[in-house]
Amino acid sequence: MPTPAAVMDAIERLLLPLLDTLERMVWVQRYLHPPAAERLAEVLAPQTEAVAAPLSTLEQAPWPDDVAFMRERLLAVGRQTLEMLAAFATAARESKDPFDLYRALRRFARV
């Protein structure tokens, strides 16, 4: 059974911002300097909405049973990415311990 066009569109709308966000997280990890963490968090801030909106659409889209495994994995990665963005922003704003920044970013390995 072919995958419906609506499902393919939902996947495409999520994958582009999701992969862009993950690439930005790699960049942040590479250039992380704790005194600059707030600026780095500001660079990542727009990505939250860029991922959240298509993730919500994907959650609501009806999926055929034969590709349900892909849906669950995409949803899990999208949610984990949003959690990582939130954790990094919180650590950058509120924590004085630089290790909190690294704790937030180590979630990247699980995505």
C-alpha cells in the first residue's frame, strides 16, 4: 500500500527543520564557550517553533499501520529535540554551573 501524500508532506515538513536544528546543535557543541551560552541559546530559540509546529501536525496526521514504526521514531526524535532545546535554553539562562550546559547537550547522543 503506498503511503498517502498527506503523510509524506507531514514527514517532509518535519524533517527539514528537524535536521536543521540538529545541525545547529552540532555547531553549538563545537563552539560552546560557557560565557557565550546565552547568545548560543538565542541562536537556537527560533528552532523550537520551527520543529514544534510540524511535529504537532505529524502527531495528528492519520498514518497507515505499515509505517507506524517510522511515525513513532520521528515523533520521539522531534520530542527529544524540543526537550534538548528547552534544557539548553534553561541552563544558559539560569545556571551558573557550566556543566549544566554540557548535561543539556549530551541528550544529543540519544537523538
